[in-house]
Amino acid sequence: MTVRVPYAEAAKALLRDTLLTAAGDLLRERPWPELTMADVAKAAGVSRQTLYKEFGSRQGFAQVYILRETDHFLRDVEAAITTNVENPRAAIAAAFQVFLTAAAEEPLIKAIVAGDDSDGLLELVTNHAGPVLAMATERLSAFLAETWPAANPDALRTVAELLVRLAVSYAASPAKAVIETADAVADIFGPHVEGLIQH
């Protein structure tokens, strides 16, 4: 039996996706502080009133945008882990490399973690109660538990939280080349995860 999405729900999802995609395109041309909601609405072919009705505020719009991009990052992270599931060290290195590369290429997130933020958005990414850290930690924790079911889920949750916080920290302040950072993190966490799996 085919499940049909109600028209209103499908239209709402399409509107959101259109607006968020338009913002992403514009952010590759100009920085967030210079981007107005009127610009986004015009690029998406809707009124500014429609945009504000959907997202409530500029900050609300930015939060939804950031969470959508984080979701995309996490899909790539999960794919990297799945590809290397038999080798935890390689899985962590690949996942970390994917995340740092993607974060460096996403203009709004790059601006926020670098501190170039005029709208109070930094807490969305770095604060313990912020939606990005919370969502990424929960999702990665659940994924690791599913990927390596023999390991203690509480221990994997700790690994997930530490990896997420390290990833955000390195995205905000790169210390080395991405691949070097990914390898260094994997050298520490890989053996630990291997030990969890074996016990």
C-alpha cells in the first residue's frame, strides 16, 4: 500500500527546501551578514512575508538551514563509517575527514564556527544545549550502536559525543591539514573502539 503525503505537508516541505536551497546558493556569493531575508525570498520566488511566516525570524531560518546541512554531513559520515565497518580506525579517520571537508565548504557554518557571526548563531553549533551538538551526538551515538552492536552502547555514546565535539572544535580552528587531523583522531579512538567491539 502506497502512503500518500498530504498535499499541505508536501507543499510545506517543498517551500522550505526551495527557500533553504536558495539561501545556500546565495551564501556562495556573499557572506551571511550581507544576506537579507528579502534576498532569499526573491531568489526562491516568494514574498518575504511567506518566508517569515514559515521560519519566524532570521535566526529561526538560520537554525533550520544549519540543521539541514548538518543532516547532510551526517549522512556522509555514516556512509564513510559503513564503508570501513570492519576497521574502526579507518572508519573514524574517513568520517572525520568527510565532516571537516564538508564543514569547510559550507559557507554559513564555516562563518559561524570561525566566529564571524552577527546574529548570535554560534551557540547553535557550539553550545551543549544547542541543536547541532545535540542532534549530531544523538544520531551518531545511535548509528555507532547499530553499526557495532557488540559494543557497550553507553561507551559508544561517549565516543560519539567526544568525536562530535572534536569535529566542531577542529572545524572552528584547524590545526593541521584535514587528513592529518583525521588520522591523529583515529589513532586515538580507533584502538578504543576496537576494544569495545571485542568485549
